[in-house]
Amino acid sequence: MIDTKRFFLPFIFTLLFIVNIQAQQKRALTHADYDNWEALNGEKISKDGAWVGYEVNPQEGNGRLELVDFTDASKKIIIPRGKNWFFSHDSQFAIGKIVPEFGEVRQLKLKKTKPDDLPKDSLFLANLESKELKKYARVKSYAIPENSGSWLAIHFEKDLPEKENQEINGDILGLESSKTKPKKTDGSKLLVRSLDGQKKFEFHRVKEYGFSEHGSHLYYIKAQEDTLKNTGIFILNLESGISKIIDVKKTEYIQPAFSENAKYLAYLTTEDSAKSKKPYHDLYLYDILKEQNQKIASKATTGISGMISKNGKLSFSQDESKLFFGTAPDYVTYAYEEDTTILEEDRVKLDIWGWQDTEIQPMQLKNRSREESKSYLTVYNLKTKSIVPIADKQVSQVNLDKKRKHKVAIGMDDSPYRRNYSWDIQIGRDVYMIDLETGKKTLVKKEVSAYPQLSPEGKYIYWYDNRDSSWVAYDIQSKKSRSLTKEMNVNFYNELHDSPSLPSSYGAVGWLKDDSAFLVYDKYDIWRIDPSGKTNPLNLTQGEGRKQNLIFRRQQLDVEEEFIDPAQQLILTAFHEFNKKGGFATGDILGVEKPELLVLTDHRYFGLKKAEENDGLIVRRSTYQDYPDLYASNLNMKDLDKISNVNPQQTEVKWGSVELVDYMANDGVPLQGLLFKPEDFDPNKKYPMMVYFYERNSNGLHNYRAPAPSASTINIPYFVSNDYLVFVPDIKYEIGLPGPSAYNCIIPGVQAIVARGFVDAENMAIQGQSWGGYQVAHLITRTDMFKAAGAGAPVVNMTSAYGGIRWGTGMSRMFQYEQAQSRIGGTLWEKPLYYQQNSPLFYMDRVNTPVLIMHNDEDGAVPWYQGIEMFMALKRLDKPAWLLQYNGEDHNLRQRKNRKDLSVRLSQFFDHYLKGAPAPLWMTEGLPAIEKGRTLKYELEGEYN
């Protein structure tokens, strides 16, 4: 008899030794890894399901487009630097652009090359069957018809001198040669060709173009060349190849729009000078079949109050009987503005804040361009030749159904409540039903706390009433409304809502055909509700979601879907509330069968897309260790075949793992958090630990986190790869106690991890941004358990921040504290002690933790003087503190150069305090203003001694 212990033990030890050697051979992530880390995006599946495509782009550098055979991922077409692409409607071609080579452009920019002289985009046309690839140089834009048709339009950049007009890789030239200097024009060459190359049409001086929805026609606008005599709008019949003049010699042609079946083309034009400060526009309608063009509306037309707006979008109803356009009040001239005797240096510039204003001045200034371009929806009835105003100054917001097929629209008026918007973000709006034939407005309900929508067949107007926590439907025929869910013994509001605002719903699934049923979500399940109230609500998932702690949500596989087809099976996502497993299930639209799980695994699934003509589908799947690559499958989900392989270099670096942590808050409420551990984690060692937090994050257990330069917060993979533990606890809040709530949830979570024995409790740090930055500031006034702290854009003084402005929107910050995330739940004068007790600034003398603050001078969310208040208090108290102020930057860093800089400083700061690394010179010497822009002071102390 063989002694299995003697046989296997040496083998096991050898295997462990090999694994350990492999782990030792891996290196830690560095900041230099960011640029080459790739991301997959733009994934698509062809209509026939035969091909899948996706872009793979590094964070900085040259990307690629990969076109993959659905049944055999080894059959692949790779197009270097391919972007912004799509499949043709017949699934025979892929079309997209090829961007210039990254390194070449960078070198030219270093040489101060003018933008016009930099390399331009090219276009590729890939034949998926023959693998033939055609390229066109210097392409400005390209398009195919929206819904059908095998045509491609290519609009080129302006002509270049002959010497620059060369072939690309021996393929088709992008431009004609031009031996003489081109005349002054905004137009350039347009090539229209069938995808198979059998038909081609070429036009010059083209400024704009567009296909009809089904590809039967194309309009193009010719720009002027020295004079207006040669401007014009033309139409090309793609079937006959005949191009015809529609209109010529006007100053400009704006917003051409085809009707759905290309019976009509509408456009705006003006004969006023291009330099005119007060141009008036006319509306034209061209009958394509009859080849007749007529002006149907102008400033003087009956039914138009004011003028035709060039900012109003032109669109037709689905039946081609109505044309929608915009009008606006006539221009107002102001004597002071027009007074040419005043020097510019003498003009008065000021803002007057009036208590009576509907909006405060910052909001008015932020919205000024929008208000100046505001237009009111108007309809031209092609049958009666009449014009009917739909919107007006009072009811200015009008929502039409997507297809413009109904006879009614929804109008909304929030003007009675708008004055309160700066401190009440839940203002209501009066809702009207508008008859598109007559323009008559019928009040549906006053002060609705939602944005109502039309049901697919136009029988109902529906919305979620936050104040009543129920779904409501208004019957358009009977003009009566009823609550659909109020009497049901289930919650349709967010059960985890913990701010002073009214909770939102879990959302709606959609409507069945003929508006016979409305489908909505509760926390877990899906309900089918009869809007007429004749039949009782039905739980389509039979309560299995709530029973099993599974959250079911329907997947909309047809992006053009108007209603849910009762003949089709429901495809549902499934997510387990506690163990975070994800997957898919099938559901029964009749509610007879229980949901059947197709897959439920320790992964995150997202991005499900189905081929239009068969059951082939693609989906993305990830864990913390596994990048969300693309997989091919079908509706039964039995097999998931991996298509992409992004970031293979990850195998060369130490990555780590994540586990779900259950713990109790100080008040006994069960919470969860995420613990990230280094790849070669040894429970017998002691590790420094970073603690990061922002609301609730545990549902992201299986999210992949890419190494990337930081916009504001620590990059978890970087720190984990460099032998840090990272703990991310969930936080639940009590109204009026945001600071104590954070302490109540974060500290016991940290203590629970420390109790496991592998945390170096003497070397822990916390870091957060914005709301997280506030909580960092609060915690270090309550405990000295952290050796260092990072606070980005922290509000430390709620009393001063309360009266500030969110410059990104122009709104007062009052709502932030009364209704939103800051969670005080009352005004400063109603709850002054709450504002003071939750403001860390008043307790800065208790801080013994070194702090790295980031707050930028163009922060549009949190006034950056909050960071200054924190820094100056700590400086006055002689506490170690640094304030990073990135010039011209927002709440989170936008510029990659600054993100890279912050990433270096974050790691240097925490390495110094938690690992004992030498401090960088920017921490020890600072960066004097005289050295600004000359050095970054990354060097470590003693590095050159």
C-alpha cells in the first residue's frame, strides 16, 4: 500500500515553492504603468450576430479596433488606432476613423506645429467577408443612414497644396490635388458612395450634409465661395443618382430635417447679412415627390408671436402630417448696449442680486447662453396649413413622444416654485396636457414632484410621486388620475434612503403593448399593474427576489423598443444583496412561472447586447482580479466564450484580492465593507492600512479597478500592489448627525479588521474626497488612531459653506445641508448647533494627525476657501499640514498631468508616514512661489546627499 502522505507532501511543498517564486518574481505597480493600462469600450454586435467589435485604448498612446468572428475569436481583424466606428446595416462592413499616431502628434506639438498642420483623422471601410480595407485621408466626418441603406458619406478636410496630398499606404486619396491657391470657402469635398463601391457621387464646397432615415436621399449644403451667388441646399436621390437644387443664394441654411419616409425636407434660412446682429429666419418645406419648395413660415406669418428661432430643432411627426419647429421672442434692443459713443473702458459691468429675482445672479449667469437661445415649440400642420403655438413663456418645457406619433404632448411650468430652487431641489411643477391640433392646455396636476412621461400608446401620463411614495397614472381620455401603488403592501421607494430629501423610486420597467399594463420595480421584484385598476397587481417574479435577497431587473435588448412585447421572454439581471453574486435569469411576463436563474456567480455582469436578427449576445464580466473582458453567448447563457484579452501585462505585477467584510456599527446595525489585500498576503505579517470611504461601496465587490492617475482619491490597485491593505467601509447616516454617523460606521469597521491581527495598527491612514474629505476632517478631530490623513475638497465649516455658491451650477449651497448629502435637515437658523457640532473647523485644536489637503481654485462644487480654512487653522495650531491647490482645476482634477502629479504626492505622503520612507522635498522644503513651474520637488530627502 502506497503511503499517500509521503507521496503527496513533497509534491505540495514543491508546488507551494514554485507559486511563491512566481509571486516573488512579480513586481509592484508603479506610476509609470498608468499610461499603458488599457480600457475596452465601444463594443457592438452586428445585426446578423456574425461579428463583434470593440475598441481597446491605453490611457495614453495608440489604441486599436478589434473585429472578431462571433463563433471563432481567433479570426480577428485589427485596425490600429481605429475609433468611433459602427457596423453597416447589412452586417457586411465596419466603418470608422483612424486617429493620427500619438507619438508623431506629440513630437509635432513639441515643435510648436500649428493645429491646421497637424495630422488629421482618416477613415477606414473594412469588408468583413473579403477582409479588404480601404482608407481615406484627412476626413472631417462620415455617416451612414440611421436605420437602413448601404451608403456612406465622407466629408473631407479643406484642400491642401499638392505636395501634401498623398496616398496613405497606397490606398485611396482623400483629396483632389490643387495646384492653385483655393478660394476662400468654409466648404470641402463630400464623397457619397455605396458600400460596395459600385456607385459614387462627388460634391465640392460642401459645408453640411445628412441622410434620410432609410437612406433613400441625402441633402447637402454648399458654402459660399467669395460671394453668396453660389451658396445653396441640394438633394441627392440615391436610387436614381440625380441631384437637384432646392434653394440657392441665401446667407445660411440651418437644421435640414427629413420626414421619416423622406416625403419632405424642412430647413431654416435667412437672407440677412452674416454680420447682421438681428437676422430673421424663414422656414421652408420641400416636397420631395412633387419637387416643390415653399416658404411656410416667417416672422410675419399668422400664428407666430415673435420670430422663428434657429435654435429650435426641426422634426416631423411619424405620419409626416406635422412639422415641429421653434419660435422665440423678437430681439430686444437696449439703448445703453447700442450706444456707440461709450468707450469700452467706460462701460459699467456689475451684477445686481435682487431678493425678488426668480434665480440668483450666479444661476442667471450660468444659464445665460441657454436663456438667450431658448425657443418655444410650435407646430405646422401640413394638412390644414396652420401654425399652432405649443409652448409659451409660461409653459416653456414641452415633451413630445420619441416618434412624434401622438396627438398630445406634456407641458410643464415650474415658475411658481422656481424662486425656491436654490434651497429646495425638490420643487414641483404644474403639469399640462397639450393638444397638438389646437394648442389647448389642460391642467393635469399642480406641483408634481416628478417629470411625467407619456405611455407608448399615448393613453396615459404617468410619474412617480415622491411625496406620496407611489406611482400615478393620468387617463388622458377620462382626464382622471389614480395611484397605481399606494394601496399595495410593498415599498416602491428606496428603502436605504438616508438623507433629508424625499426618497426616489426603484424605477419603472416599461409598458406592455396597447398600454394594457405598467411594469415597475420594488427593491427586489417586478410588478405588473393594470393602470385602469380593473385587475389586481401581479408580482411577476412571485416574490422570489425578496425571499432570496436577489434584485431582479429587466434587460432591454432592443434599444429602439417602445413597449414590452408580451410574447417575448423577460431577460433579467440578478444581484444578491449580501454576497454580491451577479448573473442573469429569465422571467415570465404572465407571472405564472418563477424566475429561472441562468447564471449566478462571483462576478459583475454588465453591458448585455443582443444581435437584432438572432439570439447571439455579448456581455462583459469582471472581478477585482479580472478585467471586464467581452464574452459571447446566447440567450440561454450556458456558455460564455471570452472574446477579448485586455491588459495581459497584469500577470506580471502583484495585484491582490478583495473580500467582503461583515461587521457591526457602534449602534448595532449590521454593515459591510471591502478589504483589499496584497497578492502574496501573509496573515502572520503586519501590513499598513489605508481606509477610504464614500457612502456605500460594498456592492462593488466584483468591480475591476484599473491602475490610473488619481483625480482626487487613492488608486486602490496601486496601494494594494505596494503592500498596503485598503479597507472601504459602508456608511449609513442619521439625519442631523453626518459626522457622528461616519464615526459610528467607519471606526468599528477599522477595529474589526485590526482585530484580525494582520494590520499594523500603528500605521493606518484615511483618505477621502469631497463628502469623504469632510468625513476625514471630522474623524481626525475625534481620534488619533490614524497616523496620516488625506482630505480632498473638504467642507470643514458648515456655517460658512452653507451660504456659499456651487459655482458649477450657480446654485446656493443651502440645499446641500437642508435636503441633500450633508444631511443636517434644516436651515442654519433652525439648527445652528447641528451646523457647529458637525463642523470640524471648530475642533481643529484636537487634531494630532498630519494632513494632506487638496482643494483647487476653480472648484465648482465646494468653495475652495473651505480647504484654506482647514489649512490655516492647522498652520496656526502648528500642526503638520499641506494644501495642494491645482491652478484652474475643478472639484476633481480634469487634466491628466495634474492627476499624475497628485498620484505621486499621495503615494509619497503615505509612504513617508506609514512605511517610514524619506519625505519628499515638497513636504520638507515646500515649493516657494519663486520656484513655481521650475521644479516639482519629488526628490526624497537625503537622496542626493
